[in-house]
Amino acid sequence: MKFLELQKKLKLNLFTLVDVLKLFPYEKDSLIKIQLSRFSKKKLISKIKRGLYCFDLTRIDELELANKLYRPSYISLETALNYYGLIPDIPQMVTSVNLITTKKIINQLGVFQYTKIRSSFFFGFTKIKSPQSQSYINLALKEKALLDYFYLRKINNINQLRLDLGRINLSLFKKLAKSYPLWVQKIIIK
């Protein structure tokens, strides 16, 4: 595998080792790993973490990166609420929900916070197309991001919060809330 071949075949800026292996099925996995390592040392690609690379760090969509740094996950909480315009504050990190662990990943591209949620709450997200690439991002629905926020941040009184709830689909919110504990279901939004 030559660099120009890789660049020509791979249409994504952000890519994984698995993406490359699929494009070059007749080459040995070990040789592809060596080539990617060499490309990284020559600064032709950037290694973000083991098995995750990009061509141009300046063109990375941080939401797409958050989905790829830790899988399975979806963007939720403050990041999703800000994305939908439900909170005025710009989050200092990208917040996601996952099934495995609560952890923070800090790298040259930002801070990425992952919060563990029970598998019974791992639903209510959709795939949206990244505005910066050909990839798709797992993003919580507005109503689900709000429920995750209440549940994971242990919020039971919304009177002091600066939330713009005018864009919330109340019937969908109530439907999704049925999966959450009673104390979350009792939070009243108007």
C-alpha cells in the first residue's frame, strides 16, 4: 500500500485501521500497520489513538471524533443540548453517553467526556451527517438528550436552569421518559 493509493481510495479524513484493511484485503494486516506507522512518522497522516488516524487534523469534526474515540457511544448531555439550541452555554468538552465506562479523554483535538449509562437507557439517538465529512454521527434526539441530562446530572428541579424548552416535542419527551426512573418522569416541563 502506497500513500497515494490510500489517499485515493479512502474518501474520509478520519479513518480507522479497519477502514484501511477493508480497502486492501489482499495485503497482510501486519504490513498495513507498518505502513500506517511509517506514514504517521513522516507526518503524512496523524495518529489520534491506536487504530484511529486522520489526514488533516484541521478538518476534524469533533462530534465525529467523539463517536470514534469510544464505541459504542452517542453525543448527548450538554453537547447535544447546545447543538439543538436548548442551552445557551457552549460546553467546554464534547459529552457523550456509552455502555462501558465513565472516562475523560484529552488529546490534541479537545476534551471528550463519556458517561456510562445502563443498557436499558441506550436508545433515542439518530444518525446525522457530519457537516465536515462523509461520515455519520450518533446524536441523541433533543428529548433524549434532555432526559439523559436530568438523569445523569441528577437534576430534579429545572426552575434554575437556562433551558429553552420551546422546541421540545412534549409527547415524545413523555414517551421516552417512561423508560426512566419515576423521579425523572416527575420532572415537569411546560
